[in-house]
Amino acid sequence: MDYRFSGKSGLQLPLISLGLWHNFGSVDPYENARAMLLHAWENGVTHFDIANNYGPEPCSAEKTFGRVLKEDLFAHRDQMIVSSKAGYWGWDGPYGNGGSRKYLIASCDQSLKRTGLEYFDIFYSHRYDPETPIEETMQALVDIVRAGKALYVGISNYPADKQKEACEYLRQAHVPCLIGQYKANIIAQQTLIENLPVAIDQGTGFICFSPLAQGLLTDRYLNGIPEGSRATKEVFLHRAQITQEVVERSQRLNQIAQQRGQSLAQMALAWLLAQKGVTSVLIGASSVNQLDNNLHALDNTTFTQQELDAINDAIKE
């Protein structure tokens, strides 16, 4: 595993980080989740990304991670980066959602209890909340750090103008924004165009989630919709999205990947890591084999201009 500094900070993150959005919840087999976490760790993945509502059921991914940490990895706590977030729905009522000081600090406390940690390495505001003054949200992050509940803070899913405003507030408070987390991949490049330049200008890191577009940038849908795939479950990815045009685009991208000696998923991850300013990519996984396949993206992370042009042409077509 190789590591990159997060923006202008002194903290390094692995090129590939593991996200626990799905497949690590209470409805999933614990031994499979444990096997994936240990395999990631053994292969140099030191950064594990969670949020208060990850599961399913909500909140249960933090409990799963906490159990594996306690039973298998606690001796290595100081060798890993653990992040959590608050901003989307956490619990019912007026104080379990959004960007208020009340919600962020309460959620951070709950997340620490579920994971069994004394502090998070990174704590994020998970989304921009237009109903809450950005000064209130950022000051809550500052105070979380000053209370010893987190070492660094980050923001996620902020519009570019609010991203800049948040970074400037945090810098003035002497708790600079470490990193921004945004959805980005070969076929969803908007944040690379809008948010990545702000991150570079502000000196923050940039970590990409959904790098495989919920499976569209894998070999899963090269010939339509296989039974048992995410699209058949109509969760986050729907049958209606797998059009003939989408299938043909994936096939064109897959041909380029094969010429590079990679799977489509490996090329998609490598492509993101080739973007200037990208610190790390957040992958999900449902099995050790899938995780291992994604880790091999690091075998080839350089692109010729001809390959980049071919990828752009495939997307435009």
C-alpha cells in the first residue's frame, strides 16, 4: 500500500480506504464483515470510514467495527485512521438530523460509545445543512476537536461555495479542514470539476466515495442485469438505470481496461487516483475476493494520454 498526505496536513492516508456504508451492519453476517476488515488491514488499508447511520440497520456498522477492533485489532489502534460522520438522519425528532451543534456533538458521543473509541481520527459534517448557519456547524466541529473527541475534522457533500466558506472558518479557528469527501467516478465527474479545485486551493485532502458508481463501473453489468445484483434489489441502483446505452458504455470502458491488464473496477479506481489532488478512494466490499480485486487497482495507476482520451471518448459516446 502507498500513502498520500491529505492536503497540506501531516496526515497520510492509504490510496485505498475501506468504507462501511453497506455489508457491515447487523443484518449482514458478522464473520464476513470481520474477514473483510482484517484482510483490508493486513493489506495496508489503515483508514476505515463509518458514519452514524451506516448499517443496515442504522448505527450498526459502528458496532460491528467496534467489535472487530476490540477483539482483533485494538493493539493497532494508533496505526489506523477511523472516521465517522453526522449530518443525515440519525434518530427521530428535531435533534437527530442536520447540522446543528446539538446534533453533531450528541451524535459524535453516541458514535464513540458504539465503536468503543476514545476519539475519532476524523469527524465529518456529513452534509451541508441550509437550515443551520455554517458558523454553528463549523464551530461544533472545532469544539469536538478541542474536547479531545476527534483529532481532525472534515466536510462531505458541500457545494463548492459553502466548501470554501467552511474551510476558511475552520482555518481561522486554528482547526483546519483536513479533508473533503465527495461522490466521484469516471461517469460522475461533477465534484471533480467543482469541488476538487477548491480543495486544492484550500490545502485540504479529497477522498472519493462511490468510485465504482454502485457497480456500474464493474464487470457486473457488462451483459445486462444478473440475478442477485444490486439493481435487482432496487436499492441505490435500479433496473431502469441499466439501459442499453449504459451497458454499451461499460463495454467500451471494459475494453480499455483489458488492454491495460485490469478489470473495469481496477481501472476506475486507478483513474480516480490519477487525478491531481485526490488523496484516496473509498471502496465498499461484499466479500474478501471483491476487496482483493479492488486492491489490485494499485498495480497500475498510470495512464497514457491515449488511454485517457479513449476513456473520455467512451463516456461522450
